Amino acid sequence: MSYIDGLVLAVPTANKSAYKKLAEAMCGIFIENGASRVVENWGDDVPRGKTTDFWGAVKAEASETVVFTWVEWPSKAVRDAGMAKVMADPRMQPGAIADMPFDGKRMIFGGFETLLDAKA
């Protein structure tokens, strides 16, 4: 079964174009290193909760949009090998990306084993 890396972050809404450009570049790096799919989702209907929500998870401000991303890998083994290559890639090193269009310190992420994959 596939393996998923999931990410949630807050991007200043005014930086949508810059974020998309960065996401396109990052997508290429992940695909080059074994990912089978990368999906970037710009928040459109992200409600605020009473106890917890996506906004609070990344400390998003009113001028920001919540982004939900996932990277699909064929397996955890492919992900582990691919992610090691991604992190070693010169394009991913500090300073390689001139201006990050979001605060990476507030990004949350994790790897997930697929439990169920239902399709229409």
C-alpha cells in the first residue's frame, strides 16, 4: 500500500502566487525522488473550531490561508529512500530558496501508513 506524507501550513494570502511557484519546484524534487503524486490544496472552506482546528494547529492569522498538502509514495521504503535524497538535494539546502513565502516554523507534518483507500 502507499505511504503518505501530510503537511499543513499557513501562507500569507498575498503570497499565493509565490507559494504556487515554490510548490511546483518542490513537487518536481519529490517526483524525481520516487513520489508518485503531490497534491497542494489552498484553503477554501476551512472552518474555525471551538476546541481545535487547522487554523490553530498552524497558528494561522486572519491574513493567511491554510494549505493542506500530501505527498504519495508507493511504499514506506520508497518514501524513506526518496526523502533522504530530497533532504540531501542542493535545491533543498538552507539558502537555496531565497524567500520562503510562509513561516516554516509553524508547519506541521507527518508520515502516514495507508489504512484504507476507497475509490469510486
